[in-house]
Amino acid sequence: MKARFSAKRPAVTALFAALGLITFVIENQFPPLFVPGAKMGLANIFSLCALILYGPAEAFAVVVVRTVLGSLFMGNISMLMYSFTGGVISMGLSAILMYAAYPKVSVTATSIASAVTHNCVQNAVFALVSNSSLVFSYMPYLALTGILSGAIVGAAVTVAFKKLPESFLARTAFDGTYRR
């Protein structure tokens, strides 16, 4: 029997990408948090949701669409090399943690690790571009900001999944069920 094509998966993935893009654009209208360049990273809520519901391919698609279009919409193509690189590497870490260590490593812990990695990768890219190792002194501040933003994103995703109906979560990508 031939499997039926369902438009739900690509439609929800596109919705996550659109919501992530909107959040990214809005968040970039506000001044940085605590340290120059630091943002809360609320758009990552939708990437993490895509990872949990559908898997790495859809999560990477959300990250790619959000970073490419976000850079274009913000009129800052150089932002792409930082956001894209940080986003792809941190999503890779999230995928590994969710598939290899969940539930021993919670969604919030995964989000924190991802946010810290994202900030460190962006800083490393800047060090390569600027040919200056002095920017590495900025790393502790970026790690602290990553912990805060990762905790907020992880908590938001956890709360969202607790509020979703059980039937919506019957099958998730990483283990068949989402443990509330």
C-alpha cells in the first residue's frame, strides 16, 4: 500500500520558519542585552520545536531560512556569516543531545548548551574575520548571556509542549513520545 503524502509536516516547518523569522526581525529592533551584540535568541524557540516534532532536517531548514532571510530583511549580509554558522553548529549540537542524551539531558539543558555554543561560534568567526584573538576575552560574557537566553528558550519550549494536546505530541522525532 502506497503511503499518502501529508502536507502537515512541510506546512508546520514553514510556519516555524516564518515565526522564527518574524521573531528574529522584531528582536533585532531592540538594543543588545547586557553586552554588545547579545540578543535573547527567542527565534530559536521555533527551531527547537521543529527539532523535537520532526527532526534535524526540518530544524536545520528553519535555521537556514531564518538566518538567510533575516540577514536579507535586516539589510546586513555580513550578519549571515555569524548567524548561519552559529545556528547550524548549535542546531547540530541540539540534535545530538536530543537524540543521544534525552531525557537524561533536558530540553532546557539542551537549549542552554546550544545557546552557549552559538555565542562561542559567532565569537570565533569574528576572531577569524577580524584576525584578532583579543575578542576571546569576550567569551565569558557571551557564555553567561548564552546560559540566560538558553534557559529562557528551553523553558518556553517546555511550557509550550506541556500545553499542546497529547494527540499532537503522539509521535515526535527523537523518541516516539515527548515526556511531559
